[in-house]
Amino acid sequence: MLLATQSCLLVCFSRLSWGLVALMIPAILVFSLFEWRRLLRSSGRLSTAERHWYWQVKGGAKREFRFSGELTLWRWLIVINGRDLGGRRIRLVLCRDGADADDWRRLLVALRYSR
């Protein structure tokens, strides 16, 4: 929501004609709505059992995946690149504020020693 507000303010304070501004603001709002809905669909649950990793989208089935490519493990950000058993690509971007401190630390340790 903050990015949509900033974008609208940037367009309003730019030196564009008011007709163009009037066209761009609804476009920004529609694009922001689609992105918001896409982000809500992509939230889910990451789990592991017996050295197998699973990703489950809210209301969806568990999908087992294998790591492929680079795994980024920072104190405040985790990026997991993987492929499910069907070959479809999975990219998970997890931020530190998405879990409490103990869960975050356990996830970092599990990912470090899982490869």
C-alpha cells in the first residue's frame, strides 16, 4: 500500500499534464490491487520431514521440492530456489519479520545443514 501511495504522489507532483495524471493513477491502483492479491495467494507454510522439504500454499496441497541453484541465508532474509517433483520452479523469499526469533533460528540451522 505504501508503494502505491508513493507512486500516486510521485505522479501527482510530477510535471505531467493533468490528463495523463488522471490516466496513470487508476492504472497504479489497479496494478497495486493485482499485486496485493498475488501476494496473498503466495503465502504458505514451509516444513521438513526426514530430509524432505515441503511448501504448502494456504488452502493448497503440500508440494515436495528439492533445492536447486543458490540458497541465500542471511540473518534477516532467506531466499530458497527449488524445483518440485514435477519440475516446476519454486522461489521462496522469507523475511525475518515473518517468524519469531526461535523459529527463524531453527529454520536457518535446518537450511544450513540440509544440503
